Amino acid sequence: MEFNKIINDDSIKVMKNLPSEIFDLIVTDPPYKTITGGDSNGKSSERPKGILSGNRKLFKHQNIKISDWMPEIFRVLKEGSHCYIFTNVLNLTEMLNEAEKAGFKLHNLLVWEKNNCTPSQYYLKNCEYVLFLRKGKAKWINDIGGSKTVHRFDNIIGNKTHPCEKPVNLLKFYIANSSNENDVVFDPFAGTGSAMVAAEELNRQYFGCELEEDYFDIAYKRVNKKIIH
């Protein structure tokens, strides 16, 4: 199978046509439900500045079920390998339940502490959660003495290419800890390709899928590889 490319296609469809256990690591930030800080506009309501009324749909293809793709990422991941999945508090329970149903075991719950906050009526949100999962027997990370569960990397506030873009250095931290050079990193929801960039900078191979063409085109330019439609 050819690696080092990003495919502009539905990752669930793509994965169903892939062989089992071909990837050494999965790092992904899947589309999931998002909410605002609350909808109350009554007289006693004091809405923090920046909160919008009503739920927001950030992407064209956001309404996919976790249960549709979780078993597939488990199947294509090699035995004895790690998987990192970003999530928020609203989806944390369902994400973990579906991961365990698929066969994953939870290694740890990681926290990315951001340097900006999302307005909220229920404590300002300044972090995201990452399910650190394993397939099969426990596998040590590469930096067992210097890696903590809370990670502080600069957030991308100014020149974002994607609403949920993650810092490349954060992704490099996970990839460096859970893979070796020439291993293959898979991101089924690649966005604008940050995980692919991180993998390439660490001399890993990569394979990604992104359904929204605008984001796919940006990802292609970032990794400068052949476009696969």
C-alpha cells in the first residue's frame, strides 16, 4: 500500500477498503457535537462576552456517529499500538464508551491546556481532552520520564487554517512518544493536515483522509504531495 498521501474522500468508506492492522499510530481530531455557553436571554441572564445564542455547526459533514468510525480505526491499527483522539467534555463519555466497545483500552486521559479561553456560563473552557488509547497489550511511551498528562503548547490564535486546528508541536509530542521513524501515522479526519505535517517533520510516514475539499486543498499545499481525488 502506498503511504505519504492525503485522500479527499469519506474516511469511513476509505477505511472499509483498507487491510486490517496497517497503521502504527492513529492521531485524530474527529468532528463531534459542539455547544455554546447556553441559550438563556432572560432578564437575570448575564452572558459572557463572545457567547453566541444557539448551537453552531462548524463543518459541512459533522453529523457522523462515533459508532460508525470507531470500529474501523481499531481494525486498521496494528496490535500493540497507540491511538490519540481529541474530544470535548460533551462527547467524552460517548467517545470512551464507543472506544471500549470497539476493543480499545484506555491508557490515560490527557489534557491540552490552551492559552486562550472559550466563553462559557459554566466555567471558561481553556482545555481540550485527549483519549490516549491502546490496542492490545500495554505499550510504553518513548519518553517515560518527561511526559505529563497536562500539556501546554502554544495555541493557534491568529493564522488558523481550520476552526479546530491543533498546534503541530502538540501533535509531534504525541507522535514522537508513540511511534518510531518510518512508522505510519494515520489521521482519518485530517482537516488541514497538521498531523501529516507533524509526522513528516519527525520522519514518519503518514496517511490521511479529509472529506471537505477546501480543507483538503490546504492540507495538500502544506505537505506538498500528490492530490488524490
